[in-house]
Amino acid sequence: MSRRWTALSGTQIGSVHVRDGLPLQDSHAVRVAGDTAYVAVADGHGHRLHFRSDVGSALAVDLSLELLEAALPHLTDVAEAQTTLRAVGTDLVARWTAAVYAHIEQHPFDPEERALVSGSDREHLTRPYGSTVLAMVATGDLVGVLQIGDGDAIVVTGSGQALRPVPDDPDLDGTRTTSLCQPDPVASLRVGALDAAADQLVLGYLCTDGFSTSRVDRDGWWQQTGAELVAFAQEHGFAWIGERLPGWLEEPARIGGDDTTLALLARADLDPHHTR
């Protein structure tokens, strides 16, 4: 029997960005089509050398969902999904780079911006748009994830046990992140696919690092968050979570200072108000 999934997301601008007069650098998007749900988040770097990272992050989430939806016919089993997600990530890098060049052509750098862009190769021209990207898709009994850069991708069982579906990135040091704007982004691509039925998965969530860096419990926060989201969905439903999500993100965005974004997808029948 087909399992239907749903999705929602929210974001809050960081207090440091408000103080400095910077725009929101995070982007997020969700899409629900039939039984399938897609979510994506991206964290534009925000540094003065990444002065168009809000555009870069928006391009990343839009392209992620577009490519995952196109790949849906190949997301039928875990083995094939792993290969497909790596192909999607590779295509995402190429499409994102092309979109950046198109944006530069339509919106050339002014003299002040040009002074911040050294050289003429791809590395330097895409640097102003630097962003991470995380995307997750759930269809039937399969959950797939792709990631470049920092942030967190978590899946959760019906009993509230949280798991990380992608391998760690050894190049993340807590200060610097791998990125879509680096010389070889595909080298930092991480993917994962899981059998949701076999692993009893009912929910997955993505968040930018603004969420994790403000937590007191740096090691266990993601497990607690996963268990709480499942419990809230089971007790109150998804509409209740959606109404409160902006408020939940306000505190980490204010305390940590960074933009904070969270997107989740979940089995529709997790919600007590769910109707077939």
C-alpha cells in the first residue's frame, strides 16, 4: 500500500543580519505531489566575499526540487536511489553554476562588487553566490537525501529514534563549510537512501547550521528535536507544528545570530487528523 508524505518549512532571519542590515541568506522550499514530498534548505554564506549568496541559496533549493522531481521514476529502491541521487547532485552543481553565470549576465557586477571578485575563472565568479544545499525526498517506502556543505539532515522512526542518513563531511571544521562555489563541489556531495518501511521511518527534517550552533547540547540536540517533532505530530498534527515553527526558530536566530531554517517531511498518517 502506498504511503503518503507531506511537508512544511519555516525560517527566521538572524539577529546579526538584522543588526548589519543584511538580507536573509537562507532559502527553503517544499513540494508535495501525490504521495511524494520534497524539501530543501540552503544557507548562503553571507560573508562580504559572498555578497550574492541569498541568490545562490534560492537557486540551490529551486533546482534541487526540480531535479528530484524529474528523478522520481528512478527512486524505486535503495540501491538505484543511491546512484540516482549522486547523479542528481552532480547535475545540480552543473545547473547551479550555469544559473549563476546567467544571473551575472543579467545583473553584472558593479565596480565595487567587481573589486571583490578576483580572477575570471569559475571559482571566483561563483564565489559571491556561495551556498550550502540539503534536499530530501520521500516517496512510498523510500527516503533519499543529498547534501553539500554544513547543516543537518535527520530521519526519525515512529518511536522517536533519530538517525543521520548521510556520512559525515571530514572537511567541516565548525567554522568553514564546503560549498557549491568551491572548485569541485561534487567532491563534497554526500547522499543517502533508506527503506522507510524497513527502518520504520515516519519523519525527516533538514536544518541550516543556524539551528545547531545555538544549541547547548551540541551532540544530542538533533536526537531530541527528532523525537519532539514526531511526538508533536502524533499528538497535535502538522498544522499545529506549522503554526509554531516560526516561533521555535526565533530563539536560535536571535541567540546564535545566524539565519535559521528548518524543513520537515512526514508520513501523512502520523497526524491524528489525517484522512485518507
